[in-house]
Amino acid sequence: MTTNTSTASQTEQKASWVPMVGLFLAQVLMSFNVSALPVSLGGMVDDFNVPPTTVSTAIVTYGIAVAALVMVGAKIGQRIGWVLIFRIVVALFAASALMMVFAPTIGWVIAGQALAGASAAIIVPSLVALIAENYHGAQQATAIGSLGSARALSGVSAFLIGGTLATLVGWRPVFLIVLALAVAVFLFSFRLRSDGANPAVKIDVVAAVFIGAAIILLTLGFNNLNSWGVLVARPTAPFEIFGLSPAPVFIVLGLILGQAFFLWTRRRTKAGKVPLVSLSVLGSSSERAAVYAMFIVVSLEAALNFTVPLYIQIVQGRTPFDTSLAMMPFNLTVFIVATLVVRFYKRFSPRTIGVFSFSLTTIALIWLSFVVTNNWETLPTILGLVVFGIGQGALVTLVFNVLVTAAPRELAGDVGSVRGTTQNLASAVGTALAGAMLVTILGINVGQAVVNNVELSPALVAQVDLDDVNFISNDQLKEVLSSTDASAAEVDAAVAINTDARLTALKLGLLILGGISAIAILPASRLPRYRPHEIPEPANTAGK
């Protein structure tokens, strides 16, 4: 009888969804800003008369600021109060949008994105803390799922709306949308509830330096593996160390500093001092499995998001708008599944959903490796993207939910910072993995084809730099060969080699990603077996 009364009471006490609208729009705000940057790249290049690499610095600046400061952001939120700090940083995000709209130079754009990134570093953990504060049980699971769907929705809308505005009007009005979103989020924030500030919370500066430097080095290292060199330094590398590329050096140094962060945090916890991030949120094997699963699925998503635009824009020479249309089946599927997967939590455990979802992503990637062609609009290809979207959408929501429900409410901000750090690093690793893997496979394919092709004379081969093979369209290849002694027959043979080598690299790359997805079934098998009604209350997990 008591149980029935308790259940009825919980049903009656359902919270309003109005505050969640503001939190949903806050995730849209960050994701739309990130997605709008690549769409605006061409316009900025023309506006400021600078090379694309200079404009892309703004994108990198935003990502580094978020990744390096997100753990500090969680502690600032606990110290000042989540609602107050949330309003402050949303206002700063609005200011960054104004800087973008009125930027007189590229320096203002970079500074604007640095401010946006620093603001997002606090918004990311705020979203988790405020959801934990305002929603519980099934409502909390639905709220968390909406954050995953918001990311997918933002990607679609940024490419469609942003791409249209950038093409017809210019890139600056795109960031008026960012400004409008920030204003809306600020207004909705007055419906949020929070426990208030805790001035007793101290920020561990040493740990902040360790993790901040580690993440910056890891992000720069992975992001530049292609341009600086996987091992041997390329001419584009900013410097070299006895011929070694700085990219792997940065990665090794980042890993060392990351280990130093964990050692320092454990030592501080044993001494009874408050750490920068409580490692208790990763205390059980289930929680660590959730982080591993999150890292892998976000890496796979980043790899796919790198591969599709690479082929559509670089190989086929089409527009970002065409890319958004090709990726729409995937993004819409993620949006729908991330929202609806919570309905299955009452029937299936996280372990069952996780294993099934990684099985779907594995099947989808292997399927794509067999059916993909140079045309992404074929029905078999769209089917593969939809199936991958089902698995990816379910996983992003699931593993995030596992972390939030396993941690006590007062550590929700720490869960948010772990999520932000994991997703940023995974995105960098996934993009770098896809780029380095595809370019390496392409180089091997081209090298073998050139050696085995009797139509290409040794004299022509000697005029082409095969040590720096990359993805180019057939028209670009013809332009390069026009400056050589190539005959019409040799040009046709080279174009055929380029076409076959690109497609083979794509197929093998997708097959390798499918293998990585299959390996991820192992951490998914360590996810919890519980059902929602079996989750312990935060009060019972506090001493964990």
C-alpha cells in the first residue's frame, strides 16, 4: 500500500517541461554555433581576405576552450550557483554572437569563438546539473535524451538555414540566429530551480592546469596528425624535433599530463581535500564502461561526419548544402531515436540496449563498406546511414543516462564535465583517425596502382609527388597533370586510378570503423543490468 501511494505521489509531482525548453535550446545554441562555423568559412575568407586555415583557427579555438575549461566550469557552477552562472555565461555567449556579427577583422572572429568556448565550458556541466535539479526518474531520462536529439537537430538546421543564409545573404546573419537563441535561453532560465551557491567549494588550480594542458595538447595533436604528419614531420608542421612531427609528441605529452592529473586527484582525495572532479563518478566498472562506450560512439560519429563531407565537397566538388542533404537521413534518425529511446528503458536494461545498439552500428558500417559508391544518395547507402543513426542516437542518450543516474545529485556537474571532456576528445580522435586512415589507405592504393599500371610512363610518375597523396577531385587531378608531359591516354588512366583508389579507401575505411564498433560491444556488455525502478535514490549513492 505504501508503495502504491509513493508511486502515485511521484506521478502527481511531475515537473513542468517549460524549464527544459530553455535547457534544450541551450544545447541547440552551442551545437548550432559549432555547425554554423564551417558553413560560414567561405564567406569569412572572402570578407577578411585571409586563407581558410586562418578562419579554421576560430573553430579550433572554440573546441580547445570548451575542452580545456569544462572541468573548471563545473566547479565554478557549484561555487557560484548553477542558475546564476548559467545566466551569466549565456549572456556572454550572446556577446560572442554580437562580436561575430560586427567583426571588423578575423581576430574578432577568433576572439568571439574563444569567448563562446569559455562560456560553453560552463554551460555543458550546467545542463546536467540543472536537469538533475529540476527532473527525476522517467522525466530525467527524457530530458537527458533531448540533449542528444538537440545536437542532431542543430546540425541539420545549421546546414540548411545557415547554408541558405550564407549563400543568399552572407555569413553574418547566421550568427544573428545564435544571438536570438541566446536571448531565448536567458529568458527561459528564470523558470529554472537550483539549490544555490556553495562558497565552500574550492577550485584545485594544479589539477586544472594538468587537465587543461593535457586536453589542449591531445586535441592539437590529434587534430593535426594529417597536416603535421603522423610520425615524420611534413613541410606544413610548425616545427620538428629531429625530423619527428610535433603531433605525436603533443599526444604523448598530453597522455603524461593526463596521468599526472589522475595521480594528483587521487592524492588530494586521500588527503580529504575537494578534487577538481570527483573520480567517484567513474568508481564502478559500469560507469567506466559508459565512458568508454561514449568515447567510441562519438569517435565513430565524428569519423563519419568527416568522411561524408570529404567525399561530397572535396571529391565531388559539391556544396555544404549538398552535404546537409546527404547527412539528413542520419541526423534526423539520431534526433528521433535519441528522444524516443527512453521509452525502452522500462523494458530493457542499459546493457541490452547498449549491446544491441553497437551491433546496429557495426552492421551499418560493414553494410556501407560494401554498398557505398561515389553517389551518397542511393537507397542502400541511405539505409546504412539510417541504421547507424538508430544505434548512435540510442547510445549517446543511454551512456549519458547511466552516468547521471549512477551519481549523487551533488556530483551532476562533475558528470557533465566528464561528458564534455569525453565528447570533445572523442570528436578530435575520431576526425583524426578517419583522416589519417583514409589518406594512408589512399596513398597505398595509388602507389600500388601506379606501379602496376603499364599506361603510366616512369617519366610521368617521376613528375608527380606520390609522397603527399591526398583526396582531390578528378578535375583537380587533370589540372595538376596539365603541367606535366602526360598524354591524353595517361590522364585518363590517372583519373581511373584516382577514382578507384578513393572508393577503395572509403570502403576499407568504413570496414575498419565497423571493426572498431564491434570491439565496443565489450564495454557495452559491462553496462548495468538495472531497470529504471531499480535505480537507487541519490541519497543512497552518496557514500559510494
